[in-house]
Amino acid sequence: MIEAAMPAADYTAIILAAGFGSRIAEITEDPKILLPIDGRPILHRHLAIFEELGIRNVVIVAGYRKRQVMDAAQPFADRLNIRFVDNDDYTRLGNGYSMYFGIQAAAGASLIFDGDLVYARDILERFVNDGHSNAVLVGPGSLGDIECAKTLKDADGFARMTVDKRAVTEDELARYKFAGEAIGVLKFDEERRRRLIQECEAFFADEGNLLKNWEHIMNRFLPAHDVWAHEEASEAFVEIDTPEDYEEACRQFGRSD
């Protein structure tokens, strides 16, 4: 089912950038979103692409060294409507809770981004303009990759599970088809955003879930809501978790400072 297309300007972009990034601490003490790629921080790459695509409203969820992130966003402050939301308790409230903060702060339809993701502009342009107002961006991936967030879809093409940090079971593959890797970008219209807020409220009522990533929330949300699995053929994306990931991002997108 193709929904009515929603202009890019109707979305609020939410960047999740609160965490410490312990696995990359050997190369930087700064927030990962400030790592330079081709002479500019990852944050600037996000904001420049948003501006080019006509996305004007931005929410940045910051925590670790948030003043540095706020300062880094200043060059775009006169062209984008940037709002900061605090996740000061980022050692106890993880990526999923940052998403919860972000979707509460957004008004209307939302695009959600992992802050440490580097991607080509055309990937996001295709995702925003694909005619589905609710979707998960899915890139090429491998079932054998334990680390990646593997997306499983139903026969109609809707994402129903994200399997992260473990193998997909035979039972899961009997029910669903492997679509690829959830890159770290999601979009929801106003109605689904409100429903996702409700799901987060229920999920985080259990204190054992406070540090869990957004993939775990999606596994409660996706079975009950039709969210399209947008399958992207390009491999021009890197999520930076490790020094090796950073090297790969620099190789693909330019040299660092």
C-alpha cells in the first residue's frame, strides 16, 4: 500500500546524540557526532543534508559534552530551526530513551536518526520521497552479521522485527523474510509518532529497559503497526561504533582532519 507522499518540510528530524561512545574512546573524547569526516563534523553532514532536502525543523538529543554539540550546531542556527533536548542521564538512559525524549519534543511527523550514522544524501532523499509516511530505512546486510540490526519483513513488505546483537532464529525466518540491515533512520507520521510515544511509556515503565536501544522498542511496536521496510540498494552508509568503522567512513566519504 502506497500512502500519500509527505513533503520533506513536513518532517522534524530528530538526531540521537547523547551517548558517550565507549568503543571509540581511544580515538576521541568528544561526542561521536563531532568526529570529522572530510574536514567537517558528522553533525554538519546531517544538518547540511537536511537543509538541502528542505527539512527545516531539527531536534537534537544531547547529553555527553552537550555544550560542544550545541556549539557545533551554531553555523546552521540561522537557517534551520534547531531545538536541543537534554538526556543528561545518558549512562542510565540509553539510545531508546533518547528517541523517547526526541519524539516527545517533535511536533508532527518525525524522521529519527542515529547520530553516529554517516550516509550519502541520495539515500535519505529516496527514503523521504518513497511515498510511505511510516518506514524503516533498510540497507544491504547479512544474516550472519551478529552486530547489525537485521530487519525482518512480512509478505506485504512491512517491517515486523529488528534483531540486534544476536542471530535470527529458524522460527523467525519461518514467519518473516530477511530484508537487510536497519541503517538507523526511521520515519513516522503524526499518528504513529503519538502511538510510538505510548509504546515508549509502557516499555520504559520497566526499569530494566532504560538502557536498551530503539530496536527493542520497535520489536513491540512493529508487529502491531504497519511500517514499511524501505529497501535501499546503496551501501554508502556507515554507523560508527568502533575505530574501524571510523576508518571506513573516512575511506568512503573523505579524509579526516
